[in-house]
Amino acid sequence: MKLLLHLSIFFTILFISLPSSHSSSSNDKNALLQIKKALNNPPLLSSWNPQTDFCTTWTGVECTNGRVTALTISSGEISGQIPAQVGDLLELRTLDFSYLTHLTGNIPHTITKLKYLDLLRLKQTNLSGYIPDFISELKSVTFLDLSFNQFTGPIPGSLSQMPKLDAIQINDNKLTGSIPNSFGSFVGKVPNLYLFNNKLSGKVPESLSKYDFNAVDLSGNSFTGDGSMFFGRNKTTIRVDLSRNMFEFDLSKVKFARSIVSLDLSHNKIFGKFPRELNKLRLEHFNVSYNHLCGKIPSGGLLQTFEPSAFSHNLCLCGTPLKAC
């Protein structure tokens, strides 16, 4: 009899202590309804009816085992700020607020509760202010896209502390300052850098030369000094775009990875002659116009397949596709 009593007490305590999946699911539903309310019940979210199953019928909501794992709100008439309640969707892997030109404010601190978040895309909205340092608390994020917004101020150095990042996409904002020195010490993967079309300036930290970036795009800024640290014969870099800056280095001394297929160095202050190894690259895109280059364009590779405009406005370049030397 005592044994039965003890077992009864044990299973009662166990049942009480176990988290209820139904309760967790209800919490997700309540959080979604609060998000809808905070966004002023927009027509885009008209399918979010409390009487229906949020996992199967609500626009932009995806679930796994009854829990919300993806929230995508995009391309609609949404006004207001990102609701703090997004942080209550604790199983979220994907958070995507994109193409919402009337979405304002900044990123709520509550997203730091999303410990499983893998993709954070807040693209082409009207978000503004500094990119907050606390984003670095999202240690599971592999892809960060904050492009086409109104963010100002410096690039947070703490982004280097996100160990799983495959890409940092913060292009087309109004960011100022230079690339943080901390980007010379990423704690995990070496992410693709998409920093183009900002108001960034200064020299690129030399410490970045030790990294083998897959893709780097710094175009449309005001960077100065040496940009050649992104190159190296033993690297596996595929795409480099340093165009529309004020980089100044000797092209003849640069060793290029055979893997490069896209290279844009146009509109800088790059000088020197063409290294012959450029004609060994399987280039699909190439532009060195508006620099201070001189000498003969190497023949025998793909360089002659590009338009003369890709070589124009240099000091004294010659040879096909330009005039003979």
C-alpha cells in the first residue's frame, strides 16, 4: 500500500514538473496575436484568426511539433515597430521582416531570448539607429541580413563574436567609421562580408589578410590605403568588389587566387602594371576602369573578352581590347 502511495506521489510530481507542450503552443499563439495587435492588425495578417490553427493557416507562420519555428512577414502594408513579443517565440529558427518600408524603430532587445535563431533577415525596411551590440548574443545565427535600411553609426565589433556566421550582410545603410579591428579575430567561421553602399571610411585592418574570405564586397564607400590583403595565391576567394573607394596599392605586386571569378577594382587609385597571372583566371566579371594603371594588358586568357570600358580611364593601359601598344 505504501509503495502504491509513493508511486502515486512520484508520478504526480513528475506530471506537474514536466512542461506542457499544449501550454507552450498556446504561449506561441498568444505571442503571435500580440504581434498582430502591436502591428495594428494589418490586412497582411488577416489570416491570423484566433479560431483557426496558427501552424497550418496563418500567413508567414511555420511550425515544428506545434511550436513556431519560422516567422516571415514581408511585402505588405505594415507600419509600426518590430514588436517586442517576437522574443516570446522561444523555438524560432527564422525571423524575417522584409520589404516593409513603413516598419520603423530599431531591433528590440527581446530577440536575445531566441537562442535557436538561425536566420535573421530585417531587409529593406525603414529601421534606423545604431545596429545594437546585443545582436552578438545570438550565437546560433548563421545568416545576418540587415541590408537596405537606415542604420547609422559604426559596425558593431561584437559581430565577430558570432561563431556560426556564414554572412554579414549590412549593405545599403548609412553606416560610418571603418571595419572594426575585432574583425581580425572572428571566433568561428570566416563570414562573407557585404558592406557595400554605406559611408564607411579609413583603412581596412591589416589583420584581415590572414583570412580566406569566400566573398568580399566593400564597394561604394570611402575606404583608403591598401586593399590587397583580400588577395593571395593560396586563397579560395571567389568574388571581390572594392570598386568606388579610394584604395591605393600596386596591382603588379598582387597574387591572385585561381578561384576568383568576379573582380571589380574600378574607381580607385590603384597603380602599377597588370600581373601576368590575371590572364590565367576564369573570370566572369572584371573591371579595373578609372584607376592609375599602365602597361600592356596580358594576352592569352579571358581579359580580351571584356569590353574596353572595363579598362578605360587609366594612365596608359594598352593592348587588346584597347589600342595597340
